[in-house]
Amino acid sequence: MRERLGFVAVVAVLTVGVGEARDPNGPYIQMDLGTGIAPPFAVHGSDNDWGTKCDLIINPLGVEVAGECDAAPPLTAWTNEFDGGAGMRAGVAFGYDWGPVRLEGEYFRRVTTYDDQSDIDIFDDVTLDKQEQEIELATGGVDDWRSHAGFVNAYYDFGPASASWTPYVGAGFGVERASLDYVSVWKRNDDPERISTFADPLLRARIAGTTTIGDARLTDVVTGYQLLAGVDYRLREPATLGVRFQWVDFGEFASEPLPWNQLRSHESSVGRGEAVLYRMTTDASRFWGVSLSLKYRF
């Protein structure tokens, strides 16, 4: 809300308080405020968990193990598919105009809200066995994608500098520091009789109803590019008001490994001297943006 009020105030000051014509070549500052729309995307997870029988906190005596826990299993793997999201972006840029060609440095802040949940798709044998033998619920969810980004952009303006309307195209390369709110919940059946992991009824009762939960803000720094197009309208020299469209494509997002909030309702460990850590990645982070921009030439 503050960004919107500030943008409106600057527009009012510049449109009323300017009058003298300036050279179209030279430095400028641009501010923009708009929305970003992100397409559906997938989040991939993995961790170094062991099978439930090999969890020494649950099964310290190694009951019914029969050699299954002699070596660490391969990493587990799962995926969530989420719908698209939308949110606000606001930015500022400083540039220089050489006639039809412009070069600028841009900073923008965006928040994209997904607020979506989906069932977890499982791809490894260890976790598939858990699902068949004990797990009745496996879901993941994402909420807000928040980021700060910096880009270097180049533009080409069409038409004479004296024209009232100036369409343009551009492209840029940059870096984004991003965070994503993510939660994952794995719940085991409340009824011990419906759990087949153990034959021993006491061990079935120990894992009945237990949960594995991860709830964190994941962070990473990613690089990407953007394609830009828009049109500026000359208000009064030296200010222009315009509409800008952008397509932004960042590379793979990969979080640092994190411990589960709880693993089978105990600490994120299986009692073997190391923590069980999960890591989340995305194939890419993309969004469409449309914004109202205000440019002031010095």
C-alpha cells in the first residue's frame, strides 16, 4: 500500500511541477508498480531418511530388521505440483539514453502468493514402501515467493525523440535472492492394525499416528533473464508515463538442506549420529509482469 501511495504522489508532483524541455539524451530515473503472474510449477524434494525399521529411536533393538539396515539407503525423492500464483512487484531503475538505445540498472521487489497444497508424488522404493505400509497422508504446500532482484537492461526505442508515444523493446540479465514458504506433512495411520511395517504390535503402536513435518522459508540466489516491451507517453517534459510488460525466467531454485521440524514425531534423526535433512528444488521460477511506469529525465 505504501508503494502505491508513493508512486501516485510522485506522478502528481512530476506532472504538475515540470515544464521546461530537456535534451532527450542523458540520464533518467524510472519507477514502476504492477503485478506479476506466475505459471504452475513443481517443487522437488529429497532427504537422507532411513526406512522406519531402521529408525533406532523407534526401534532401538533392531526388531525384525534382518539386515535391511546394514547400509544407508539412497536419497528419498518426491514432488509436488502447484497451481500458479499472483502478486505485486515494485521497482526502480537508473539509466542513460543515447537516442534510440538505452541502458539501465534495475532493482525490483516482488511477492507472489501461491497459497496452494497438493498430494506428494513419490519416486523412490524406500518411501513407496512407507506409503504402502504405514503412511495415510502425504501433502505439501507453498505460500509466498518473496524476492529482491537486480537486472541490467538494454532497450531500443522506436520513433523520433519528439513523438508523444514511444514504443520500445528490451532484454536484461540479472540475479534474484528468493525465498519460498514451504510445508510438508507425512502422517501415519492412527490405527496400529492397519500398519504392516512391523509384526510386533508394540512397535506398530509406537508409530501409529506419528507425523513428519517440515515447515520453513526456503532461500536461494538464482540468475535469469527478462524480455521487455512497452510504450511511454510524454506527459510534460521531462516526464513520461508508460505501461511495461515483462517475461522473467530464472534458473533452478535449490534450498540449503534443512532438518525436519519433526520426524515420526521425534527429532530429525534416526539415532545414527547424523541429522536427517531435506532439500527442495524447483525446475525454474517464471512470471509475467505488467506495470505502470514513470520516467523522469534529468
